[in-house]
Amino acid sequence: MVAPFPLPAGVRSRVVPEVNGLAMHVLEAGDPSHPLVLLLHGFPELAYSWRHQLAPIAAAGFHVVAPDQRGYGRTTGEDRTRLEQFRILHLVRDAMALAGALGHAQVHMLVGHDFGSPVAAWAAVARPDIFRSVVLMSAPFPGTAPWPQGPARGGADWVEPLAQLGRKHYQLYYSTDAAAAEMDAPAQGLKAFLSAYYHVKSGDWAGNRPFPLKSWTAVELARLPHYYVMPIDKGMADTVRPHAPGAQPDWLPEEALAVYAQEYGRTGFGGGLLWYRAISCRRFQADFDLFAGRRIEGPALFLAGDRDWGIHQNPGALEAMGKRAGADWRGTELIPGAGHWVQQERADAVTGRLLAFLRETG
């Protein structure tokens, strides 16, 4: 029996069985007969990352559900030896199956943050009949590739030149066995590691003053902070260790940090890191060929913090998104002062914008 953790008033925790092979843990609020809003977290986060949004959106007349996604938290049933279970379109199936298991034929609004953003984007591309509107957060979706497809965006020709500069890309590191081993048992302790990691990617860290990169080249990528393009001889825990905050910020108090430390202390980071391995191995790229040239048909919005380097880590993606990702694009909005964890750092601003989007889209 796993220990409970504190939740805001009106938020419930339960496990939904038989969700695409999973027993999926969710946090939810609102009347299950009301239209469904689905909130997808990123890495290294949990359903708990949406704790501030659940009750207010439910109060506006919705059934709001945030799952621990495949490989995370209190969701169980994944097979970590089968990488195909962690490819993007299988994660889309998880979202579809969860909606069905909850008794909903449609998702009124799908929201994805960080790695949840591409899952939400591809869900909206693949099944606009189910996912009626989408909000992408912190990770831009540049749109589908044309057909016939040209060269892969961000090919691997920068890897060796980047190594010659003494750097390595975090996504490639996250795709190795070494990443899980280091992050599961960081030298500074799990809670201290998470505190530093959340801090260095937040708007609180003085080094987060992002700007667009010109191209997918080693020299340009090396302009990213070290938590994105890491020192070649360090793991992530060592990379962020010097940037531990003096005290926990108001948006992530000790009580909240303890929840993340408790959950990742139980499960490790391996399940979430398999998402990166499934992307970087490129075995599943052909999954997307069927949707080449398609756009998100329903209303779509992008939200991020203006101090989030994540909006520029894929050079050109932010600009391309507004031009060709969606047929009904409602805007690209950057929230002042927020870093990568925007729905926690600026909870009221994000909740307010999500509620406004729900009103705008009927």
C-alpha cells in the first residue's frame, strides 16, 4: 500500500483499471457526467503537477482528470522491456483508452506539458473526432512533416561536433542506462537533486534568459544551458548540483517537493526515461508517415513561460508551430517570469488562460 499525499480540497485519487494494459492512477475533480478535460504531465513530473488546475476547472463545469502517465508514479502494468510501449502513438492510445474507461466518447480539452505536449499534439492530429481542442505547453510542436518527407529535422550530424566541444545533448543522455542509474541514486540525495533540477529550469534561476537558436548545429546547440546540453563528463545530477536553491520557492514548497521525492524514490526514473529512448532510437519514426501533411484541426493554443529555454531547444519549432501546426491556431503566449514548470510557477495565470480557452471554444 503506497502512502497517501496531500491534495487540494475537491481533488480525488483513484486507479482506473484496464487502460490499454495499464492500471492508471489519476487525480480528478468534478462531476464524471460533465465534459472531460485531460491533463498530461511531462518529465520528471506526475499527475500531482496539475494540482492547482484541477478544482478550478472542475468548478467551471468539467470533469478534470490528470493521470500518472505510462511508466510514472502510481500507474502500473507497463512492460519496461518492450520499448514499443513507450512510443508516442502508443501513449496517444493510453489517452484514448483512459477517456473511454472514464465513460467519455470525447475529450473537450486535452492539455499536455513538456513531453506531454507532443503526446497531446499527435493525439489531436490523429483523432480530432475524440480530442476536440488542445493546449500545448512548454514544448512546441512544429507540425507534421510534408509528404514525401524531406531530411529528418535535427539529424544526428551535430552529435560528434558537439562532443568535440565537450558537450552532449540531454535527450541522448536520457536514452542511456547510465541516466537512470545516476538519477535513481544521486550523490546529493534524491530530494536535493530534484530541488536543484526544478530550480535550474524555473524562472527563478538567473541564467534562464532564453533566445532563439539559429540552426541545428553543434555551435548553436552549445549556447543552451548545461542542463540541456550537458558537460560531456557529467550526469544530470552532477550538472544541476551547483544550482540548488537556498530555500524552496513558494511555488514548490517542502510539502510538494516531498511528494515528488517520495514517488520517484519508489519507482525510479526509468519508466519516464524510456520515452526518450523510444524517440532517440528512431525505430518508430514510420508511425508518423500516415499523418504527413496533416494539421491539428481543432482549436489549439500554446502556453509557456518566457524564461523557459524549452521553447527554443528545437531550433525553429516555435516559429513553425504558429504557421503550420494547426488549422485553428489561437495563439502562442508566453507568461512573464515563468520558467519550464509554468503550471506550478504561475498557477493562477495558467488556470485563468485554460478557463478562458474553454470559454472561447464553447
